[in-house]
Amino acid sequence: MNSKERALNPDDIIGFAAVVLIFGGGGAILFSITPIGKAIAARILGRKSASGADEDTAEEVRELRREVDELRHVEQQVGELGERVDFLERLVAKQREAERLPPVR
């Protein structure tokens, strides 16, 4: 075979291009309707998300922060109660110890 016989036939190139465009374009269209494709499209367009989920997410974050603040308050209260229990245990121990000792003369 010489170089002229090995040269690509324009009809072969058109057929190859058509196959690539059909399958590549179809794949791109199918990918664009997936959540990942939508997220990439939103990122390219400069939006934070393709749907209105940002408001839902922001509200959920605010709610979680409120719950964390409440838990911190509860943690503080539990710490204070622990200190009170320790104090009362010491008082009870002193009282029991005083009952065991003989009276002072």
C-alpha cells in the first residue's frame, strides 16, 4: 500500500465524526440531567445550586446552631449540678464522720 491508498477517505471521517457526536452528545445530555451534571452547570453559571436548596440548607444550619447553643447551655447546667452533688457528698461525709467520733469532752 502506498500513502495514497492509506489516506483517509472523507466519507470515513464524516462517519467517524457522526458516531462521536451522536454518542458523545447523547452522553453529555444524559450527564447533564444527573445531580452531578446540574451541580457542575450551576458552578459554571456562578450559582450556588441548581435548585432552591440553599434556603433550606441555610435554615437547617441555623436550626443546628440553635440546638448546639442549647446543648452548650445544658452542658453548663450539668457541670453546675455536678459541683452541687460533690458539695453535698462532702457535707454528708462530714456529718457521718462527726457521728462516728466520740463526743468532745
